Amino acid sequence: MRALLVYPQFPKTFWSFEKILELVDRKVVLPPLGLVTVAAILPQEWEFKLVDRNVRAVTEAEWEWADIVVMSAMIVQKQDLAAQITLAKQHGKLVAVGGPYPTSVPQESLVAGADFLILDEGEITLPLFVEAIAKGETSGTFRAAEGDKPDVTTTPIPRYDLLEFDAYDMMSVQFSRGCPFQCEFCDIIVLYGRKPRTKEPAQIIAELDRLYELGWRRGVFMVDDNFIGNKRNVKLLLKELKVWQKEHGYPFMMDTEASIDLAQDAELLQLMVESNFASVFIGIETPDEASLAMTKKFQNTRGSLSDAIDTIIRAGLRPMAGFIIGFDGEQTGAGDRIVRFVEDAAIPTTTFAMLQALPNTALWHRLEKEGRMLKGDGNINQTTLMNFRPTRPLEDIAREYVDAFWRIYDPKAFLDRNYRCFLKLGAPFGKTEAKFPELIVLRAFLTVIWRQGIVRETRWMFWHHLFGILLNNPAVFVHYMSVCAHNEHFLEYREIVRDEIEAQLAEYLATQPEVSSKSASMDAEVSVR
């Protein structure tokens, strides 16, 4: 059986980072970990080819070669998923789809023409699919029994060898699935449950060994939904990981996602830094405690969020943070409060979006019951209006959102936050052999200096901050410059956010005749900045 694995395209998002990737001649930040794991679970006597459409298009020869086409997608990829299903069917191929989006909204993949739905987690449902193929079946839907979750200690090493390594900036590894918390808007606990299931440390070491054998020497993202969901098990992993990193000369700088209670565990912070973790994404959502309580994100109300971020920075981890606007009961000025928090806490990069009700979440079901859903299945892109009626005017939320996003990613504000963060950032633990940087990295470094230190109005601030880091915290200089480069992405992306939200808001207001004319467009001041 010849299986063609196809990963659909993402639209431009906060995470696409095209301008930064161009500097280092990469095309995508992360590879499709789900598909290379699927390839490892499927019978190894099958033949596999993988095409990440974010890297390149599928060739006619590859369509012709395939006996079956297997796709996986998240909600944000739904448009290209449908297009690729259609294209595969035009080539006369059987199509099997799975992953978070088909699992959440299976009927949409069926409407697009998919033959097989491999839903829920593949360790359970892929063997059912293989059995159907062996019987000669040409369609079917495969689901896990309610509440049935696989033991991830049986998950094989992903088929990293199928990837085009030179296209990616980082590799992906997964230690756990699930999250112990109960945030109303989150679909992770719907898809993977509230009891984190972890791999054995030996499994992760084997996966890192495989990447090392294949020649990978750049970043690795631990793509857990909450890396510290099971603190006991993650500490067992880190105690072995720090030894592996040291023995191999710290070949991988690592990033991950974790909950804010990371700041309360000094041992865990130290182990992460000793294992060469450099940054951590934290879902803060909002500094408004009433909104946090409304959405059941109680873990963020147990102490000072600012103090927690400061603790994480000083330990040696750069924080990335997620923020949301549009919670029920939210008071006017939420955008301003988020901006002030980001500035005060010196968080360089933040994702920021209007709240979306994702399929099958507690929020989705509550809003459906209240008759407040507007359209669609939602997504987590930063360029999308809310898909339900909020408790305050949607146009007010959109106006605050665009204004806040614009201010957060003002080039000078970004550089200054970055500087203040790195001044107090704990020094990296891992020591690698000193060597002259690759030419592509040197070129990227000089490009950032040229654009931000010579061409733009940021020039004086750029040089002041650069020398400030060299004088006061030189150990973090390389990391600091890499985050300065993020400015290249956000200069363009904040304009995309403004333009697309304005267009969607205008379309929405055109269907709302009762809305006053003064609210029919975005704030003119924001539009011309």
C-alpha cells in the first residue's frame, strides 16, 4: 500500500513568521508531528511519502504514485483541507482524514468528499482503519469508545525521516496529552481529556536520539498542551533530559507550553533551564480576574500574574503569552488593560485574539443553549471576528482589539519590552562549543541590524538596547537578537490584523441596521497609524 500523507496549508497567522523564516532560509516553523506519528503507527510494510503543503505543492507524480491519501488538519487549516480532498478525489484516490478538525466537525470532511474518517486518537482508531483497508472496504468512520484514551507509552517514534528537514526552523516532540484544568473555551480537554497521559522518559530520549542521528541540531518544541500537567512525571523526564543534553553538548534549544503555576515550582523551573529550555508559552488570557473566573481559568487567579511572569523570566525562561478579549461580562477598556499588563510584565511576544467558541467546548454548548452562536465552527486565528454574540457590542470589542494589537506591536514598544525582559532574563544553562555562526545566520543578524539599527526610526533605541544587553547580560545576547528579529514579522502582521478585522466588521455591521452609524467603522486613528 502506497500512502501519500498530505498536510494542508495554514493561512497567515501569528505563528507563520514568514518574514523571520526568510532571514534564515526556512519555510515553516514546525513540521506536521501528527502525520509523521501516523506514519509510524500504520503498517511499516506500507510505502510512505509526505508532502507538507506549507513547504511545497503535491506533484502530479506523487498523486499518480499514491494508492491512498491520508490528511490531518487543525481548524485553521480547514479551507485547504477541503481543497486537497477535492483534488485527491479528482485524481481518483481514496482519501482518509483525521486530526483535531475532522474529529471536532466530522461532517465537513465528509461533505468535502473524504472516504474514511479516522477520528479521535490514532493509536486506537488507525488499527481499525488498517483492518478495513485489508478487507477491501472503501469507506468508513472510526471512533474511540466514549472516554477511551490510548496509553501513549505505546506510541512509536515518529517517522521524522519523511520530513524535508531543511524547510523547518524547529522539530516537534510530544511528551504528554491532555490538561488537568477546565477552561471553558478550550478544546484540548474535549479532544484529549483532563488527565494528562505521559510517555516514558526513555521514549522521549529515543525520539531525541533519532533526531540527533538524522542530523538535526536546531530547536525542538515540546508541543504538549500543558507540559507540566503531570509535574511528577515531567520532573522524571527532565532529570534524564538534562543529562542527555549535557552528554550531547546541548544540541537542542527547547521551547514548550505550560500553565502559570510553573512559577510556583522552583525545582521544575531549574530542571527546565538545566535541560536547555529557552522559552515557554503561557495562556494568561486576561488580567481581569472576573473574566478568568467566568471562563473557569481559576489557576490564573491564585496569585499575582505579574509576579509569576517575573519569576519565570529571572529563572531563565523567556515568556510568550496568550491573551483573549471578549469574555462574557467583560468591562470596557479590556484592550487597554491587556496592553498595560504586557508592558508592565515585559513580555516580548504575545498572541492576542478575540474569543472564539470552538466546537464541542463547554463555551460552545453554553452559547448554543443561550441562542448566541452566530456562524461557523470558529478558529483561533488573530484575524477572525467572534463567532457568537458577546455581552457588549462586538464593534467595541473589535475596535479595542485592533487598537491594542497595533500598540503591542509598535516597533519601539516591542523593542523596549524585549530589552527589559532580557535585562533580567536568567543566563542559559547549556554551554555549547564556540564556533563561527553559519553564513545564513550571520546574514540574518546583519539584516536585522540594517533594518532596525540603520533604516528605521528604531535606530537609536536599537543600538542603545543592543549595547545594554552586551554590557549587562551578555550570556543572553544571541537569544535577544533572535527575538529582535520577530519585529520583522509583526510590522506586517499587525497591518493584516487591522485590515482583515476592519473588513469583517464592516460586513457584520452591514447586516445590523440597528447599529448606530458612528459604530459602522473602526476608529479612524487606528486605521491610519
